[in-house]
Amino acid sequence: MATLSSSTDHNNNPKVDEKPIPHDQNVLQKHVEFFDRNNDGIIYPWETFQGFRAIGCGYLLSSAAAIFINAGLSSKTRPGKFPSPLLPIEVKNIQKAKTWNDLVVFFRFVPSKFEEIFRKHARTHPDALTSDELREMLKANREPKDYSGWLASFSEWKALYVLCKDSNGLLHRETIQAVYDGSLFEKMEREHSQKKKK
């Protein structure tokens, strides 16, 4: 499995490099490492804020996301440690913080489950989901009485939809695939950078 990372060529133009995910790093770690802006294995709220700004989110959303995400994940990724007021997230322990819905997505890509999303729920367009189809998919995949899982899953997928839908309100297969392979945030950062240069 390969992920995309950004760099520049000799003319300072963005280019895409295919890099395999190291064996000791799962896709979830690759996904969240985007927010580890100084690459020290720990994500602080200000790094989460910088990551959201890099993908094109406004100050208010970036601030709220930094507080919400770090407050929600910090203690889960630091088991046995005294809570820190700095709300650090340890990348190496991120799998301890995820909900049941994300396990299939991040620990191993299951092509049949991915295809099932579109086979069952993409009725308007075969390779994209509308807002209503996304809501239906989430409802169909709920774990009974896992209310925090429902909220987390809804928040994550709704944020993905809001940030990545096209002008017709469609969330495309390629975008969802980028979530699965851990390349989504790098892709969004490149696109946002290119828009800023125009």
C-alpha cells in the first residue's frame, strides 16, 4: 500500500511521491502524523490547529477542532500517565483512541467493505455519496447503544463531507480512498497551497 506525500521539484512546483507505509506504522498513524507538524511523535493542540489551517479550514473551525480532538484523544493515547494540561496526543498509541467504526478503515483495508459502501449506498452516482446517502450509510452501520461511537463516526464523516465534497455536493470514491490509504490530508494541503498561489 502506498501513500502520497508532497514535495517540490527544482522549479518549486508541487509533485507527488509514492512512499510505502513503514511496516511499524499503520495507516491510522500515517493519517494522524499529518498533524504532527514537528515530527516528534506528539501532537499538541497548536499542531492540530496548524494542520487544519493547512488544509484550508478557517480560524474558528481550526481552533474548535484542536480543542475538541486533543481533549478527546489525549488521555486515551497516554494510558497510565497523569493527564497533561497541554493535551498531547501520542501518535504511536493512536489506535487506542479510535472508535469501532474506524477499525476497518485504518488497520487494514478491506476492499469488499470499501466496495460495499458504494454498492449499498451510492444510488445517485455510482462513485460518490450525497449527504443523504452518507447519513444513511452511517445509520446502517451503527453499533447498537454505542452512542459515543455514533457521535464520533458522524462527526468524522460529516467533517470529511463538508471539507471534501465537490461543487455538486458529492463525496467521491477517490476522496474516501484517500482516507483509507492515509493520503487525504497531504492531498488537501497541496490543493489548498495551489489555490493560495493563484
